[in-house]
Amino acid sequence: MDLRVYYSKVREVEAAIKDPDVIVVSLETPEGGAAGVRSEVRRSVAARLVVGRKARLATAEESAEYRAQVREAVKAAEQKAAAQRMQITVLSEADLRAIREAGKMRAGD
């Protein structure tokens, strides 16, 4: 392929893409590329992937679904991180006995 033609096509596709970040869906390639993998990439990268027939632009529905999945993954990661920051107090057997005894005394009042 003539490089001038290639870069001309890349510029055309890039100009047609409105958002700075877009979702692309990979296509099966002879080099072993797997079809159907969604990724969020910059407009310039998306244009090169489309012109090189390695990916296509995702539909509006595919983009919305992908972004919802990413939001859920971020939320789960944040919850996991918060759970790891949780403070834990270790009590000795003597502390546990004292707590039990205090509870019995209050119940007997």
C-alpha cells in the first residue's frame, strides 16, 4: 500500500470520529488477532486500527455496554480497596473473657 494513500485514509477516518476517546471492537486477523475484544483508545489509534482492518468502531449500544462494564469494574475495585483498608482489632483471650464477664454482670443487674 502506498504510504500517502494510507495516511490520507487515516486522516479521513480520524476526522470523521467526533470523540477524543472511542471504543473499538477487534476483528479477526491472519496474525491471530481475536475478534470481538472491545477497547477504549484515542481517536488517532482508532483511525489506524480501522484503516488497517484490525478493528471497527463500536456501535452506540456496544460503547454504552462497555462503559457500564468499566464503571462496574471500577466500583468493585474501589470496594475491594476499601475493604482492605478496614481496621481490625485483635483481642487476646483475656480481653474476650473480660468482655464476656462484663456482659454477664449487666444481664444480671
